Amino acid sequence: MTAKPKPSYYGAFFWVSLISFAVPIAVAFAAFKEVAPTTKPTPAPDASGVDHNLWDYLLKTYVADGLIDYDGMGRDYLFRTYLQQLGQCDLSKLTTTSDRLALMCNAYNAFVVNGVIIHKVDKSVLDFDSAGTGFFDLKEHILGGKTISLNHLEHQVIRKVFAEPRIHVALVCAARSCPAIRPEAYIGARIEKQLADQASLFANNPRYVKADEQGTVHLNPILQWYGEDWSNEGGYLTWLAELADDPALGQALSRAAEEQDHVKWNTYDWTLNSQREPGSHSASGGGGGASFGSGSVPNE
């Protein structure tokens, strides 16, 4: 007898069904890759003991278009880990100016974010008041074992020690009129290029710098508040003119610098630079009142 051929279970219907099942999975996988969170960082602390890869990861994960997801940042244990490292670091181990400046810029921005989270700031940091002490004067941030305020860190450390005017486009005070927070950590080996890029982005963004049809330049008030910091650059108008990509803007800035006229100051928007609309924060302030690295006692 001739053996009967074994039945096949892999006919056309099977393959059509398999493809119909597989295609949606492949599409979903590709979509997931597009929205998947940034890869968790590989530990790489600097000489002081601070791992800026953590801050880099957090910024890439929770910052979009210059706006911060304070709720997400507050829930991420890596943020608390980074604050702890800042509190316990040994600043004397940093031997280069670039490494020290990078750490200070990162610390300032991280402390501002932490202040917003722990104090559940909803609309503006200017609304915060603690027994007559404002958001930037509250002595609650721990850096290298010392408890300091944001104003002390900015004015007595960063501005006074480094004499680098471009820090004003790198430090972010949680307001929408601040320069947009850079979605990456400052790194000593790259900070010169990073600050140069921040300066260019600021000078060529009409939100901060623009000229109208009459040749009057409209500027962000940060330049007026800290104008003296640009004295070695011939003033902020000359500095901006050299950075302007648009020849017409450059000419307007140069003319304003020569005539010391034709300048108007924008209204500063202190609205919180949050991805949420004002008034829509969760009751817990996103981070559940996370206070790691904050208090009157170092590493409390």
C-alpha cells in the first residue's frame, strides 16, 4: 500500500493568520522603542563623588521643549540619589575649573527643581514664602556638606568665583522667561561648547532677543539685572550682536550698543516652567514631598 501523505498544518490560512498576528506586535514594538524611556545610566561618578550621568538621564527623561515634568522627576529615586551625592561630595577633589563650574551649574538647576517639588510650588516660585524668606533665600540645599541657599550658590559662588557671564543662560530659576533648561547635564570636558551653544540659542530666540521694524531691540531682563557681568565682553549688546545669526538683528544690537539707546525690556514671566498647566499639579506635588538632600542639617 502506498503510504498516505502526512497532512500539512502550514497552509495558506496558517501563514495569513501568523502574519496578521505578528504585524501588530512588530508595529507596537517599534512604537514602544520610539517612546521608551532613556536607558538608565551606567554609574560614572566624578572625582568629587557626583555622577552627572544621573542628572543627564533625568533631564533627558523629564524635560521637553524646556519644560520640566516635576511630578515624574520627584518620583524617580535617581533624583534623590543625585541630591544625596551633591550633599556628600568632596569639592576639593575637583582639580579643574571646568569640572567645578559644571558641577555648580548642575547643582543649582537640580536644587531649583527639588525646591519646586518639596514645597509643592504650583504657579510661581515667587508665590513661596517661609516666614518672610523667599524661595531663593531659603537655606535648605546641601552641597559638599554645607547647607546653602540658591542665591548664595549663584551670587557668592558661581558668579563671584567663575566670572563667567554665560552662566546666566545656563542657570534656570523655574520660570518660563528663564533660558530653557538644557536637556543634558553640564560636563567639565564639554562645558565650553555647551555654554557657547546655550549662548547662541539664547541670542537667536525671539522670546529673549528680537528687533522690531523700527530697529528697537527687545531683550530679556536677565541682561539688565546682571549687565555688569558682561563688562569684559564689551557689554551684553555687543556680546549678543556677535552671536546673532540674522544680520539685521546684529546691526540693530550693534547700533543700540553704540548709541546706548533703542532698548526695551520684556516683561518677565515667572510662571512655573512646568509641563503641567498652573493649578493642575497633583495634591502630593508629584514627588510626594520628596525631601532627600534638603534640610537644615547636612544629609538630613
